[in-house]
Amino acid sequence: MIDKIAWIHLEDRRVLGTRSAGKDTYYLPGGKREPGESDVETLVREIREELSVEIDAASAEHVGTFEAQAHGRSSGVTVRMTCYTASFTGELAAASEIEELAWLTTADADRISPVDRIIFAHLYEAGLLS
């Protein structure tokens, strides 16, 4: 089981996605927790590292936890993605291993990971994503 924390940032019924250098798949921004970190501490650290902005930890709201086959891993390896929304300060900019930011909708299902497809469907059903 791969345990990850992700940030869901929506604008105009689109969600922010990231693509790492050398990859062709987009993922929701976020990543794995370090030992002893809470969900929100992981969220704040990962988004600072990947997108150069500061998450307001007090504004973090749990959206849901989703599981699927881990993209690019052997069969049976599952990823659990715990998702939060949160406000932020700063200018969004690709940093660290992130090469590109993109605003995605359900039309981008062929460009995202399996767990992100489940999350996109959830956001679509809630009327939050085109």
C-alpha cells in the first residue's frame, strides 16, 4: 500500500494537475508522508516543495480517501490517496521534480493515473469538475 496525500485545487470546474519531468501522466499535487507527519503537515510540505506556495493548514478540509491500482507499479500494488482542499498564498509555479502544471477536467481521463480517475469522477458527480 502506497499512502499519499493530495491537494485538490479547483478553479472554473477544472482541477490543478502536475506532471513530473520525464513522465507523460498527470497527478494531483502532493506526495508521501515522512515519518511522524500528519496528513496536513504532509500536504503543507509537499505543496511547498512542488508548487512554491504556502498552504493555510487551518483551512485544510478532507475531501475523501480513494484507492486504486498504483500507476506504473506491479499488479496488486495499491495507492491510497487522502485528498484535501485548502487555501494558499503565493504564485503557483512548478518546482522540484514538477515540470508542468495543467488545469484538467474529466476529458483528460486518458492522461491521469487510475486513482485520479476515481477522484475526478467523484468531483464530477459532486458538480465541481467539468
